[in-house]
Amino acid sequence: MLNKARVFQFLIVIALMINLIIGYHVHSAVFKRSGEDKGYKAIRQFARVLRLIRTNYVDDTKIEYDELIYGALQGMLSSLDRFSSFIEPDEYKMMMEETEGEFGGIGVVISIKDNVLTVVAPMEDTPGMRAGIMANDKIVRVNDKETTNLTLEQAVDLVKGRPGTMVDITVFRPSTRETKTFSIQRGIIELNTIKDARFIEPGIGYIRITQFNEKTVSTLKDSLNGLNKDKINGLIIDLRNNPGGLLSSAIHVSSLFIPRKQLIVFMEGRQESQKQEFHSSSEEKFLDFPIVILINEGSASGAEIVAGCLQDYGRALLVGAKSFGKGSVQSIIELNDGSAVRITTANYYTPGKRVIHENGVEPDFVVDISEEDSHKLSLQRAGAAGDVVDETEEIEDLQLMRSLEVLKDLIIATRGKKKDYARIVTSVKEVRDKKVKEH
């Protein structure tokens, strides 16, 4: 009986060994096909260098494992792009706590453009705008800290601070080749995102959206109904210097102007789970008047989603300058030690499959103006909306004037026809085709 048991155990051991050998060969083949064997060699190399540093580096106060590993992770992620970064446990905890509180800032939206920390747009009636910071300024220093090797999150953390405290922002302005330093007092940034909802001429509505937040959609619908949508023959939506905001808000704004179940934007990464489509809902619609959208280099992210969507469907014509080009998706993934990684996982695409990121959205009718004039016009628009701003010499808004001309052409093209979505889209495309032939 004992011999039988030993034979049985021996057979089990042999079977396990055969399985292990087969498994090893299978996995080796998989690793070779997928490049995993190279990965393991690189990890061994990393461990070897880590041991060399721990054994030989002159300063033993700098060779703690956490410090070395965190530095390596930060370097690895920042080498991918300036949006990706490693967030240490204390920094991540502080970041999560900050999302629940009230914080001071200067009211400028910053991003990475051409690998440089760049102002997307200063927000209206904020310390940054009043100080004179402009869209496309390159931030080279915050206080005494150079920004060259900072991640976007680290730069934002330097700019933020307790309301009432001062921060020095040094910028390089490409248009004038000047470097300027602004000493700015931080304040609480509160935004009413819908401004200037009015008729600028009989039947021609004008609405400016400065950012996309939770209240934007409901306020926009109230504004359109307040103008009495039956009296609107055409609408100008001003998205200049709109840096974006909530994706969901931009999607809902787009949804107001196109039929239900239409694709608004989609994002796509390497993994199937990172692919996602967003469609228009069945909420209240405003489909029976043509639209012109104003954009410029300060229009980014959510503003580009709205403009690109309505342009792709022929729902609106775009006037102004090419937009900023911020259309990548960052995901924050928490790790088991309380740290986290922020990594770019996908890009946004318009319904026509155009890539927004680093490309921007091109207007149908280009009207370029200088950065200085753009800043003066921003101050003028803020003053027209009743915000307290510095006085500025009044100049003509050439982009708005051109958008008014284009919209009038659209209104004429739809005159005498039944006003519905399909006919308006046809008229928009006819005006666009006419413009192409003229040029």
C-alpha cells in the first residue's frame, strides 16, 4: 500500500515538472513575441544601478529607497510628455484635499504647448488679466523657481496660494520677444461663465461663454430662452479665450444645437477600455437658426470640442484664429502606497475624426489680430459685461465684425426657406463652399 502511495506521489511530481517545463516554454515564447523578455532585462539593469548607487554614492542621506524610486518614476513619466507625472503620497493627499476646499489663484489657465509652460487664456475679471498676462505668454519663472523641468501640476501648485498673498510670474512674450515679471496678488476665482447674452442687432443674438462648468448649460438655456429663441434669426457664440473646463458641460452645450443621438466627441487610446463615445441627448434643442462661433488661440479643450463638433456637422461656421490644441486625456491612477501616477491615456477626436491635440481647430474664416489687441478686446468685452477691469483704449473688434458679416450671409441664404436643421446645414455648407471658391 505504501509503495503504491509513493508511486502515485512520484507520478504527480513528474506531471507537475512536465507542466512547469511546458509552461516555461510557452511563457518564454510569449515573452519573446511581446518584448517582455527585454522588459525583464531592463528591470534587472535598473536594479543593478540601484544597488550601485546604494553602495557607492558619496552622500548617504540621498540613497533611501523611496527617494531613489520616486525620482526614477518621476523621470520615467515626465519623459513621456509634460502632462504625465508621478505624484508622491503627501502631494497626492494634499491634491485630493484641495479639491474640496477654496483656494486662491491669479485666474490664468496654463498648459503645455511645444513642451513649454504656456498661458492658454487669462480669465475675465481676475488678477491675472488685470495685471496684463496674455494668451500664449510662456511662463519661464514662478517666484524664483524656473519652470523648465516642472510638470504642469508642480507649476500650478506654485501659482496657487492663500488669497491675499503675492506671487511673481515671469513670462516671455513671443510676439514682442520681451520678458516681463508681474507681481500679482492671489484672489478667490469665481466665474459666471455666460456673459453678454443680448441682441447685437435685431434678430442676431450674441452669447459669450468664458468657461465650461456645472452651471453653464442651464444658464445658457435660460439666456437663449430669455432672448426669446423664436426671435433669433442667427446666433454668434463667442468662445475666444475660453480655456475649456468640464468635459460633460462642453458635451451638453454641443448637444443643444444638434439632433439627439449624434456623435459629439470620442476619445481613443491604445486600450479598448480607453475608447469612449459621447452622443447628444434628448434635452431642449435650438436647431432652427444658423450659428457662427468665434475662436482664437486661447480657445482650448472644451471650447475646441464644441467648435469642432458644430463645424464637422455643418451646424456652424467658425471665425477668428486657430485654437490652442489641447485635446489629450490624463488619467490619475492611485497606487497602493498612497502615491499616484498621472498619465496621458487617450486623445479627443471630433465627429469627423480630426485630432484636436497639438493641431487645434481651424476657423472657416481667418481673422488674425495681434496678441496686444486680443488682450485689449478681452478687457473691453469684460467691461461690456459689467465686470470691473482696468480702463483701456477702445478698439474695433474685427473678428466680431467679420462674424456678423458671415452670419448675415447665412441668414440671407436661409431666408424664405423653412427653417429647420437640415436646411440650415445645407446653407452653412453653401456659404463655406462659396468662400472656398472665392479664395
